[in-house]
Amino acid sequence: MSTRTPLDPLVRRLFVGIAFSALGSGLTMPFLYVYLAEVRGIATTTVGLLFAWMGLLGFLGSPAGGTLIDRFGPRPVMVVGLTTEALGVASLTLVQNAWHALAVATFLTLGTVGLYPAATAMLTRLVPEDRREKVYGFQFMLMNAGLGVGGVVSGLLVRICDPASFQHIYLVDALSYVAYIVVVLSLPRGTGALSREDAGRVVGPQPGWGAVLRDRTLLRVVLTSMVVITFGYAQFEAGFAAYTVGVAGIPANALGWAFGANTASIVLAQLVALRLIEGRSRTRLLALCAAIWSVSWAVIALSDAVSGGAAVALVVVGLATFGLGETLWAPVAPAIVNDLAAEELRGRYNALQGMTWTVAMIVGPALAGLLLGNGLAHVWVACTVGGTAVAAVLFLRLRRHLSPLQDGRRPGEVELAA
């Protein structure tokens, strides 16, 4: 990552921990459904309800996570979250039935509700405002690289007929979180916490969620984000796989090429995107991101009109195109939220933005299942292509509610053409 000033050594150290956890998550993330349903023999309907339960718990627990970050700082919240993650992932090796899975899933979800908002708040406070987009983007690229490598390795190691092969990768994943914990504990006490200077500016009672929910600009950002995630990211796994395999007839093993193309697109394009977005309107960049996702879904939808290698090619190209949009979303979306946030409410602001993901990840797959499960593939295509296109328009309309600084525009910088 190119820099004008040296990056804080604490940020570099934090990136090491992020890399460890991303690699570990890459080993296990693609296989949780397979592990529970195929290896442990839990009914597929029950597994689906279990994922929905995790989403609901995440939504209900997110406000508490944001409050804890603002009260105690991000470092202790990260330590608790990572410890929970390590213990929970290791406990998956002991799961034998649905009740075991429910207990582990509940423990994992409630213990980690503040983890990602805390990491974002810490990074935000460790870097100057004009460097945030680059740091967020580099973090996203690092995570995707780790997920991609981990996914390839685990794909070579796991076998459905051998439960021990899954247990081994879950234990390695748990160790990756232990490594991340060591990194976070090595940071000085109070790293990323509210500075005394900022705390001294707060007069009277500490502001809470009421102040956050009265920020109408934030609510506009959150609601627009919810639209684009519901019809974009949330369709990435459930809707995408159901359409390409069940409707377009793509071989299931070809999906690995598509996901690999998506990861490669992100890793290769992220640094280029970071150079191009600096000083440009964030709302226009997010509108461009949503438009790219709309195009990518249209390309994927065309796979039903052809067959064989052509259909596979369209799916691979479509998901690679989706990755280009992700390189814009990752650095820009959190930058807007954190530029809107008051320092004493940064944890709550990031938690509320995180809740948009939780809601979208519940609504999106449910909508995909309802439409595709009832033979309404054309309606699903209209929702994904049209929903992301509508989000592009909403992001453009959001621009007038932001100051030039909040919108990322810098004096003398060239803006993205409308």
C-alpha cells in the first residue's frame, strides 16, 4: 500500500492478526453448512433455521456490542470476541446433534457481536482521516486473500466421509484466532480507546443510542446500505448458488471457479481502486459499486440462456465483476459512517452499520429461497438487478445530505464524473 506518511506500527501489527484470522476462516467458512448437514447428519431445514437464529441473535446483540465498545474501548471487546471465536470454533469439533450445534452457535454469535465494529473503530482511531479509505481497503484485500488461500487448502483436505478432516481444520481455525488474540494483547492498553482530549469535550451525560438514531444522515446511509446488501451481498451464496445450479444447470464444482475469480478480482484490483478513489465523491463511488453489482447479476442471469462452457464462463465473469464493485464498497462505506460519527459514539455508529448486514443476510436468503423455491427465477433476477440499480440511484441522492468532507471530496481533487 502506497503511503505519504509511514503507517502506524500498531496498524501493521493489527494487520498481522487479521491475516491469521482470515486464513483460518478461509479453511472453515465454506464448509459449515456441509459439516453440519452432511457430516453430522443434521436435517438441512434445521441447519437453515440455525443460520437464521444466528442472524437474529446477531441483530439483537449488536446494540450491546456498540455500547460496550464506546464504554470500554475496542481492545477488550476484541479480546472477548476473539476468545469466544476460538473456543466456539474448537467446540464445533464436538458437535454431534442439533442441540449441540444450537448451543455452540448461540455462544459464538453472542460472544462476537462487537468484534468487527470494534476492529473497525480501532483502525479508525489509529489512522488519520485522509488514510482511512486505504486502510479499510487494504484490510478487505488482506481478508479476501486469506479466505481464498484457506478455501483452496481446505478444499484439498476435507472429505465428507472423514469427520476428522473437518475437525482438524476447525482446530487450526481456532489456533488462528489465538494468534490474533496474542496480537491484540500485544497492543498497548487503551489502544483505539477514546482519547482524554475527546472525552473531555463531552459535557454532561454520555450520549447513547438516542443520539445515534436522531442522526438522519446516518439513517439514510444505513437504509440505502441495507437495500444494496440485501440485493447484492446477501444473494452471494444462497441465491447465487440456487440460481446457477438449480436454474441455469451449472455443475456445482464449477462454482469454485466463480468464487476463485471473485477473490482474484478483489486481490488484484483493490490496490488500483485505492489509488483511483482518493478525493472522489464517496456517494458516486458507492453508486458505481451498486451499478457494477447490477451488471454482474445481469451477466449471471444470462447463464440460463446458454449452456455448457458458455454458461460457466458467464457465471465466472459475473462473479469476477461483482468483485470489482466490492473493491469500491470496502474502503468507502465504512469511511462515510466513521466520518459521520462523533468520537464518543464511534462504536455505536459502526454497530448500527453492522446491523444492516445482519438484517440483509436474513432477508436476502429468505427472499431467494421463497422466489427460487417456487419457480420464480425471473422475479429473483428482477429483484437482484433492479434492487442494486435502485440502490445506485439512492446513493446519488444521498450526496446532497453530506458535507464535501463527509463525501470524501478534497479541495483541488478531480471528482468522478456523474
